[in-house]
Amino acid sequence: MPRYLEEFNPPARLLMGAGPSNVNARVLRAMSAPLLGHLDPDFLRVMDDVREMLRLVFQTTNAITLPVSGTGSAGMEAAIVNILEPGDTVVVGINGYFANRMAEIASRCGTTVHRVEAPWGTPLDPQAIEAELKKHAKVKAVMAVHAETSTGVMNPISQIAAIAHSRGALALADTVTSLGGMEVAVDRWGVDVCYGGTQKCLGCPPGLAPITFGPTAEKVLAGRKTPVQSWYLDMTLLRTYWTDRAYHHTAPISMIYGLREGLRVVLEEGLEARYQRHIRSAVALRAGLEALGLELFAQDGVRLPTLTAVKVPNGVNDGKVRSTLLNKYNIEIGGGLGPVAGKIWRIGLMGENATLSNVLTLLSALEEILPKEGYEVARGEGVAAAQRALAA
């Protein structure tokens, strides 16, 4: 029998890479519920629940708050193409792979993009962004990634947003690797457009991108001189489906069921408790890695609790270690992207995976693997250091 006719039974992996992360069992059960039509009254109530809970997680009262049908990259594109028109000028803070992607999308909108760069592993400098803004008469938006997935660095979004507003620009933030695992306070920070993804800290599969537009961004939408270049991601059309129930596209019903349940899990735990769980797990992981003699990549003081980047030791084969983790221990971690490909490992502790038991499982596996790659470690020291860090 051809392999494609055989039932597929995927192995149970511990997904500790840059995403996706493991999915909460309640979410999987919710996704197996019977389908409803995308305009069924019972499903419309599900949509209302999702929007209300997303506002709580984003910490916003924005009317336009909904999940885009697509992954986090669809959220990025939706955020950018809806507020930009040909001839606009934007400033993008870039210190990693995904900020580069923001600049690329903005350039495809026919805009002039000014890049303010910081070395990978270090945060953006708000003063450098302010200096760039002062060079231009009119900047439409300032864009930055809150939690840079490629480096494990947290950027000062509230400061960047304040600077953007002081020059009459919109503030746009990517929170794909922070939403649901780190504080994201859209209204308090003054972020005008913000998006995330379901597959990381929200504990759902990939396939939806929560997004929110504030009042100033709404005015920009209403005052556009040209149509949004993407019909599918046009927020002026999508909002009519989510608010007025006008047909736009067939929504991914089961994914929205799953997101509703995932948001329930988040809010039942409590946002602050959830943030603290991610912080504790990251503290334990960092302590364990450093006890093994490994060097963290991101600058101290701006390291993400949701994703830790660690340098691959000299002489150690990056791909072989990750392959052994996957094939022998059923653990996935991520490799580096762009200029740090082969030079760092990216270890995610997001959503369901931000637990001490997962940290200890990974450290124990590394203690066995690394000596076989010629990098000697003290067996048990990483695990012990992680436990001591949480007991302190």
C-alpha cells in the first residue's frame, strides 16, 4: 500500500523551538466539535466571545480587535498594508529577522522605508529612532517587534510608541512571541496597531493572527485615498464580517473554536500569573544553560522569558545536536536565522511549555548529548542549577 494511503500518526514531540508550541488538550478537544456555518447564530456568538477575550489579552478597548485568518505573518501583512499607501514614509526599528520582514512588506506597499538598526542580540535604541524621525517632515508609522523571535531580545515598545506619537506617527508592534506569555498593554503603551499569533504563548495551533487597531489607526483606515492592496486582508472588509455579519470569506471555524478555548485557558490562569510562570521557567532555563558553560546570546536585562537564544559552543555541530534532540529525545529546539544561522539555538518556553519539568527534560538531554560532541559538561549540574534558581 502506498505510504500516502496509510494513517498518519505523528510522534509526540516536545516543541521547544521558536514555534509552534504544544497545544493545550482543551483546545484540541474544542477543535473537534461539530462544524457550524460561518454565519450560524451560534458561531456568531463564538466570534463575539473571541473578540471580547482578545481585548482582555491585548489590554485594549479597541473596537477593531479580531483574529485574521492566517498565521502570524498574515497578521504582520494585515497590520502594515492597511495603514500604508504608496508615497508614505515609515521608520522601522530593526534588530532581527522579523523586523527585516516588516521593512520588506512596507517597501512592497510603495512606501519609503527608513531603517534604524541595532546589532542582533541588543535592543533598539529609542533615541536613535527619534533622531531618524527628526530627519523627515512626515512619517506615517514607526514599526518594531516587541519580542524578536530570531534573537530572544525584548524591545522597549512603550518608549518607541511615545516617540512615534510625539512626531505625529502611528506606532505598530509585532507581539507574535509575547502575546499571552508576556505583558502586552496596547492602550497603556499607546500602540496603534498590534498583532500576534496563536501558535506560541496562546497555546493553540498556527492558523490565526489576533490583531487590533486603535482609534487613530481607524481614522487612517477611513481616510485612505487608495484601496488596501490586499483584498483578503482588507480590514475595512474584514470588520464588516466580524461586526455587521456581512459575508467576506469562509472563516476557519474549527480554528476559531480552538482560539476561544485557548483564550479561556489564558484568562482562567490569569494574565499576571501566566506572565510570572513564563518568567520563572526562563530563569530556571538560563541558570541551567549557564551552569553547563553555555553563553546566552541576548543582552542581559532585555532577554525574553518566552524564548532564550544561546550560542552554539565552538566545535559543536549545531544541526547534529538539534537532530539528536529530535530523533532520540523527541525534543525540538530552533536554530538561528540569517546572520546567526548555525551560531545559536533558540529555545522556546511558550504557553503550555513554560514549565520547570520541560526545562529539566531539555537540560538533562543536553547533558547527555554535548559530551558526545566533544563539549564536556558536569553531568547533573545544569538540572541542579535550574532547580536552585527557582528555590532561591
